[in-house]
Amino acid sequence: MTNGLFRVECFYMRVEVINTGTELLLGQVTNTHLNFLAQSLFGLGLRVERQVSVPDGVAIVEALKDAMSRAEIVIVTGGLGPTSDDITRDAAAEAFGRKLIFHPEILDGIAAKFSRRKLVMNELQRAQAMVPEGGTVLDNPNGTAPGLIVENDKTVAILLPGPPGELRPMWENEALPWLRKRFADKLPPIHERTFRILGMGETRVQILVEEKIKAIGPIEVGYCARPGEVDLRLIGPDEGLIGAAADLVRTQLGDHIYAEGHETMEQVVVRLARAARKTVATAESCTGGLVASRITNVPHSSEMFRYGWVTYANEAKMTELGMAPTLLEKHGAVSAETARAMAEGALARADADIAVAITGIAGPTGGTVEKPVGLVYFGVARRQGKTETLELNLASARETFKYMASQVALDLVRRALS
Amino acid sequence: MTNGLFRVECFYMRVEVINTGTELLLGQVTNTHLNFLAQSLFGLGLRVERQVSVPDGVAIVEALKDAMSRAEIVIVTGGLGPTSDDITRDAAAEAFGRKLIFHPEILDGIAAKFSRRKLVMNELQRAQAMVPEGGTVLDNPNGTAPGLIVENDKTVAILLPGPPGELRPMWENEALPWLRKRFADKLPPIHERTFRILGMGETRVQILVEEKIKAIGPIEVGYCARPGEVDLRLIGPDEGLIGAAADLVRTQLGDHIYAEGHETMEQVVVRLARAARKTVATAESCTGGLVASRITNVPHSSEMFRYGWVTYANEAKMTELGMAPTLLEKHGAVSAETARAMAEGALARADADIAVAITGIAGPTGGTVEKPVGLVYFGVARRQGKTETLELNLASARETFKYMASQVALDLVRRALS
């Protein structure tokens, strides 16, 4: 899935991840730690070579020993709590052949946290103050269990608490700076650019840029395709070459690039609208409120989003957006004319600068030979300028269809704002 | 995390999962296969004991041999495509010591799919028609790569394609029935009930039911907590005892149970409304269209959902829902009075049977001492009966807040429909 033209040379330290937790293996919880850690490590020029999930308990020792036999860096998540099945720190002590030493200052810190929350500390908490001999303690402002780093000649093991709200800040604020410092000589500068691309398939992107990037120099190109869109990632040791490749990508892909970095489409739209002091209104049929919901996921969207309609029924398109019954009768609800009328109606009623409308057939039923499931029309109306419409077929499972249609709708707003 | 009162005895076949894919280890894609498979296997009385992610390529052979040394069932996801890094079928052939045999009928099937989509098949597709000697082929109506089952005296390996849209139906329709048949003698009857509970914490649920279930007999109780809600799962070998425990749960938790089984809240609402031939309208402020979007995720929701408003601005609450400016001035946008007026306005304009309204402060900014971030008011208006309002504080990250508020709003509709 990653087309490595060039494998960046600094990827030579082997990293493995061990996720502990019976809940992962019972399917009660999705493992989001791997994603988070892998993306962060990638930015450091490190790759996760192997990941394993094991239940709480003795399997952790075995998994840790196994990983230590191969890897320079092993990251273990979970099992640092106070109960009997939380044995990650014992497992690390055993795997590294170290004693566990009681650190009274850790227990004092935990006691202070309990006291602030007006809770009574029980004696099980003492387990969290045990540290493998020679280990480094990572502060946990968001919970009681501290993180730990244990190392020997060959391997560094980083033990992190399981809850994402504790793991993520600890990783960013403690473990990552520690790693950067510890391996300063082994982590040469690495530069990365990500482009988010809509309306162009992975192979088309590849054809447009890959050979040309190859000609620039040692740059690794990665693709990540999702329904309807693709991320393109450049990575390499030379900032100048990455910059040149980025310029090439911009030239070749133009306004198909909706974001650089990790901004989402809705974040881009809200940012552009706020900067331009423009308001956006939505008139949704088949997306059913998803476009509005995505916009309002972004903090401060209330500055640029004031009115949205979900006119699911034909009648609603008339009563709420002022669409003419004759128009609806003549062209049907799923038509360019309806998308146009919805957008223009929403623009007028909301007194907005831009209004986007979506009408289509999400399925699984409701399609005809002439208007199949997946057919969708978009309309974009502007205070200044003509209303534009777009027809696409985004046939796919219902929720994927809705997502893809919402993405196109937001992209049309982005283009109208650019 | 699972409070095992009793570990069901039929969990004696060891299952391991191998997820292949460089994109998993680069953090580009979240592994949702483990969740899906583990939950499904749990219903069969099987637990995943270990899961490993390995990159595309030779690591698959080693991981497969390693898993085969321990497990009776090994499930491998991904790597069945046509390109050079898709080597799962080769890895299985090697690990089982089998030759790969060309199956022309598979290639004919793939050719037919290409032809239907008016695409030209290339010769790489031939790889997908190779089957380890003695292997069973699993049909893939949603893609080109067939699934495969290979077995020896000790281990059954089930190879599934990576895309979730291909894996899931293949698992449900092909692999699972095959497993049930193959291990009919080893999979004693197992009974499972899941209850989805809103408005009650995990520990409260536990206090209300756990000791009483223990008294009934050998039943394993599992909890899965998510923001604002919890799933309770009963599992055991005796149908009668599970039935008695389920009755107990229903008595103890009452209408806090919003679903039995794996139905989502929006599915429950759409099902109840369709059955009662009632229509539902939404008037959203802080949830920003999420309630409407969740309803319209459900097929056939157009039968019961016709009108939705996202009145994010105060003005929209007046112009679209007919709220009196004096009311808004007196009580503010985040108030029970506004929630009531929004719900009643939506009910009237949509001529609906039930309308739900949500207004609150999603944050991160906009809170005051009197009305802090997280404060949210709900209103439910009915064609017959009085409008009800509810005040909650759901302070959390913006998207979590929106989700929890949408869940409560849908639950209020569910209760109004019950």
C-alpha cells in the first residue's frame, strides 16, 4: 500500500508496540494507540515494525521478552493501574531482570490527587509507586499511574497508561522529548509533508507525481486512500528536496489539494470562512445533516455557520427553502434544478454569503434505471456570482455515500471561499 | 475490564488473529477488524487470545507459523490482492507446506466482474486465482480477491480480504457458517444477551445486577463503557439461566435499556417510529445536525423523518422555528424555555408527531459561571401531550459532547415513541 521509491535511511531502529488489555481482544475497545503512536513515530523517522495485543496478565512478560529480542524500542500500553491484572510494571521488571523499588514520592503525589478529588486512597494504589530499578518515571497529570522507561544495553521499553486521555499527553510531553534526547545522534533530521487530495484516485495521483519526484532525489512517497480521496505523504532527510517535491505536487495537483498537513476538510472550510468573514448555510437532503454536523464539529464555527436545513421530504424543500412545486414536479427531487433551488433558497433565507445544497439517492432502495442509487447533485449559491451545480455518482454503502457526498459539498464551499 | 464471574468453559479453542498491512503499522488506518472478529467470535464462545499486526511481505509467513504453533484457529486479514506485496496466500501455502494450484473458475469469475464494470483485467489478477492445495474458497461478492481456508491436523487458517466492506460480509456469510459446521462438536451451545444502557454508569449497573446474576448460576457478565452509556453482556451455556438473568436485568434497569442486541439508538428510533407510523422532526443548535444525520444513517428513515433544522444562530431560532424574540432575550439561547420553543416550533412547522430540540454550550469557549460549557437543554414536543424539557451537563471534548447530547435527544424520542 506504500509505494516506497526510497526507504529513508534513518529508519534503522526497530520499534515494536505491545498493547495489553483483555478488552482489546474481546473487541470491546478499538485499538487507537497504534495509530497515534505510529503517526508520531513516523514524524521522528521511526517505523513500527510489529504490533501485538495480549490479554492482561502473564502473556505480557512473554510478549515483552519476545519484542526485546528484536527491537531497540518497545512501547507497552496499558496494565499500569492498581489492580491485580495490571502487571505491566512487574512484567518489565522481570523481562529486564530488575527489582521493583518503592518510590514514596510517587505515592505522595497519588495521595495528593486523591485528596484534591476528595477521594479516599486505598492500599492498592501503592503498586503504582513501584519502579523497576534504574527506571525513569514519566509524570501523569491526567491520572494516577505514572509511565515508566526501563532500558538495558539493547532495548528501551516505554510503558504508558492505557486510557487515551492519559497516554497521549504523556507521550507528547514526556516520552517523545525523552526519545528525541536519548537518540539525538541516531535520529537525523527528517522532513515530512502531507497533502490531502479530493476528486482524484490514488493511481492518477501516482501517475502525475511519482516519476517526477523520483527525479528530484531521495524522497519516500506514501499514499493513503480513503473513499473518494487520498493522502500523499513525502518524507526525506533533505529539507530543500522535500520543499522542491512539495512545489511539484502543488503544481501537478493544483486545487485538488484541499489541505496540507493534517487539517480536515471541515477545519479548512471554517478557517477560510472565518478569515474571509463569510457565512455559510447548508440545505441537505441525502446527507441528512452530516455537512452541518461536520462544520459544527469545529470550534468557533458559530462565527460562520448560522442556518442549516435538512429538507428530507419534498414538501420541506418547498415550505422551508421556497422551492417551486412545478420545478420539483418537472425535474424530480434528485436533479440539478432542485440542488440549485435548494442552494438559492437557503442563501436567501439565511442571508448567507455561500449556501451549499445536496440532493441524491443514498440507497439501499429508491433508485431507478434513470436515477440510480448513488446519483447526487450539488448546488452552490453565492451572494455574488452565479449558482453552480455538479452531478456525481458516489454509489456505495449508505454511510460511505453520505460521507463522500458531505466531503464533496464541503469541498465546493472551500473552492467558493478560495 | 471484564468482570468475569464465571469463565464459560467452552472457550478452549485458541484463536489468534494476524492483521497484515503496512498501512496499519504506519498509523494510516485504524484496525477495526479485530473488534469485529472478536465480537463475532465471542458470540460463538471463542476468544481471541493474541493479535499481531505485521507489514505486507515476508513477516506474514513467520507470524503465521508462530500462530500455528499455538492456535487451533488463525484468522489472517489482508494481503489477498493482486500486487506483489500481497503475499498472504503464498505465506499460507508455505506455512502449511502446500502447492498453489491455479483455479481457472476463480479467474473466470474475476473476469466477469471486470467485464460488468467495463474494466480491462490485467494479468496480475491471475494471482488471485491461486489456491493452496486442498484449500476452501470463500466467495467475495464485494471484490475480486476470494477468501481462503487452509487446514491441517492442528490448525485452521482463515484468510480474509483487507477492505472491511469485503471482509465483513465474507465473514458473516461464508467463514462463520463454515466454522459453525466444522466445529459443531467443539462449540457447545452458548447463549448471549447484550443490553445497551443509557443514563446509568458502569458501577451503578454493576451494583444493581451483578450479585443477583451470580446467584442465578454460571453466567459471565461483561461491561463495555462508552461516554454516557454502557453495554452489559451476559454469556453462558444454559439458555434458561441466561433467560432468567435477562429478565432480572430488565427488571433492575427498566427503561434505561434502550436496546437489546446490537441495535443502535438511531436504529431503535427509526424502527419504533416506522412501526407506529409516526414522524419525527429535529431542531438542533449545539448538536449541529448530528441528530438528523444519525437518523438518516438508517435505511428507510425517510418514512419517519421529513424535516430538520440546524438553528445555530439565535436569529435562526426565531425566523425558522418561530421563537419569540422576547423569550430568547429573557431566558437566553441555552435555556429550557428555548428548548421548549424550538421543539414546539419544529413540531408545528413540520406537522410532525414528535419533535426534539437541543440547545447547549459545546465549548471549548462560550461558557459562563452561570451557564458553563457542557450545559445542555432538551425539549420534546408531541402532537398529543405536553412538551417536556430536560437539563443536563455533558461537559467533555466538543465532539464527545455532541455525540452524548445526540444520544440523549434520540433517547427522548425513543421514550416518547414507547
